[in-house]
Amino acid sequence: MKKVSVNQLQDNSYIDAPVYLDGKFILLIPEIALKPELIKSLKKWKFEQVYTDGLPTQAPPIANGGSSLPGESILDQDIKENESKEKARAFFKKSVQILDDVFTDFQLKGELWENPIITLSKDIMSEIKNNRQYLLSLDAKEVESEYYIVPHSIRTAIYALAIADFLKLPPHKQIDVGTTSLLHEIGMLRIPPEIYQHDRTLNDKERQTIAAHPVISYKVLKEADFPSNICVGVLEHHEYINGTGYPRKLTGESISLYGRIVGVASAYSAATSKRPFRDEHDGHTIIMELAKDMGKRYDERILRALIYTLSIYPIGTYVLLSNGAVGIIVKTDPKQPKHPILRLLVNENKNPYRDRPTIQPQEDDEVIIERPLTKDEVNELKEYLSH
């Protein structure tokens, strides 16, 4: 293949053979025009040349009677994905800072204002509608806060609002669900941090203190004149429908709707987050664990809403296929929670895919999802693909 200077590439022209970024990584196929954004990105990323056996042309190679192939270059895909991921990451980081400020004011001054919480709930609700895929798949480990309950509360709000959206709750109730989620752990700030930020086994008295946080949260919100349905939702987020929860051992629909939604969302968020005393678990494992308690601890309709929203293989899960290939879940299909859409990364011969196609394996297909990769396997894969 010959080298072609990026400066020679012309906007909206075509090249009649595949174009490669580095001799291996396919950048463009002949049926797709060189977009100005692509050329600009190459220059921004300091790429001085590309590789191809083709020649420039002003029209795609299939001109009369044919049809161009659908799709876009891998680099275009990466640009769009990275932009969406960065947008989700920036939104999450900003949300954490807002809630961190609210909790700090409460901790230092005893002040708790409703307006910034409601505004944040509305913003999360809007971001879920506009950037759902990347917000739900966000890895929040890099976002720091003095209180681990802050990023946990933001993630709980994201999952709870996704559930509320799936259940088609009206907007005002969705805002209430988000507000309940953001404040469901505020009572923890009235507990000594050496207890709730622990990295050791708690004694019985300390466990009883932790178990009091829903009641403490309820009292805090009542004192701050929050609406009663939000206060009750916060009080009941650790109740289980079989009566084994706390603080009141309520059952079934005697637990408020907000309490049941936040309970499911908080359980998923907590289990998939790192804590001072343990590492995080992968989303697939936790979805399967929660499903075992469907109709026991957790409301079946609400837990199904979470599963249909995230799928049993949440976005960002690396999976092994039955033929030995490896892919990553990039999109969920609420109509088929067992069959998410994945991007193939490595083929059955352990060679990276050049074009990284997306597929949606079905139960009767020759190739199906076998299992998620272990943490060690994921690390090995990332190391392999980085070379």
C-alpha cells in the first residue's frame, strides 16, 4: 500500500479502495465519502498520512444501478462514541459536584434546599432521554467525592429514572423518583463516618446504626419540608415485598411505588460500585442475583423494568461467544433483554476485527453469547488490543 498525505485528502471525495490508518486499522471503505470532519480529526490527532491502494475519485465506485454500502468509517464511529461517552462522563462529574455541594452544606450548616435537588433530577431525566446508552454504561470509578454515597446516589437516580421512564410514569412523578433517589442516603451523614465508610466487619451495634439511616433520612427531609411522598419513598427504600426488609417490615404494595423503584435501583448501583470494604461486581452477575429475588425481595414489575432497560448483559459488558470470538455490548434492545447488540472485537482465531461489526445474536443462531468475561480476561483483552 502507498502512503497518502492527509493534506492531499479532499472534502467529500472518494477513494476507490479501502483506506487504512496504520496499515491494519481500516479507516474508510470506497462507498463512503471523505467527510470534512474526518479529515479535520486526522489533522487534530497528528496523523500525517494514511495508507491505500486506491485512487481519488469524485463518485462512489458503484454508480449506475448499484447502491452504496451502509455504514460509516470505524474512525467516524469512534469519534461519535467518544464524544457521547465524554458528554456522559462530564454530566456525571458535574452532577456529583452539585450533590456533593448540597451534602456539604447540609453537613456543615444543617441546610437542605429543595430547588437544586429538583433541578438536578430534571437534568438527569433529560440526559437519560438524550444520551441513555452512554449514561447507563458509565464507569463512575474515576469520579471522586468525599462521600461515596454521592456518586452512589447519582447512579441510583440514573437507574431509577430509567425504570420510571420504562414504566411510562408522568414527568412530575419521574422528577419525584429522581429526587427520592438523590436523597435516599442523606441520613448516612448523621452517622459517624468511621462506621459507614468502614473497611472492616461491623459489630452488631454498628450494623443497627447503619440500619437506622432510612428513618434518619426521613426525619431530615420532613424537617426540610420535602413532599410526603418523597419522604416516604426514602423511608421505604430498604423494605422488601416479602416483609424481610426494614425499618417497618412492610409487604407488597404497602411499600410505596417510589420506595420500590429506588430500592431496586439502589441495590443495583451499590452492588456494581466499589466500596471501602469490597470491590465492585459486574453488571451481569448482579442482574442475575437480583433476578433470583424477583417477587421475593423486589417488585417483579420494577425489577423487570430494570432488566429490560439494561438487558441481562448491561452496556459495556465484555462477552465470550460460543465460537470463541469476543465482543462488547454496545446497545440494549428493550424488546429483547436477553439479546443485546454487541460489537465484535476479536474473532475465533483471536485476531482483532478490522471493521468491528455489530451483531445481535438470537437463541437459535449458530453463534450465541456464552458468558461474560472475567475481570482478569477483560484486563488481558484490553492489554492485547492496546498493542
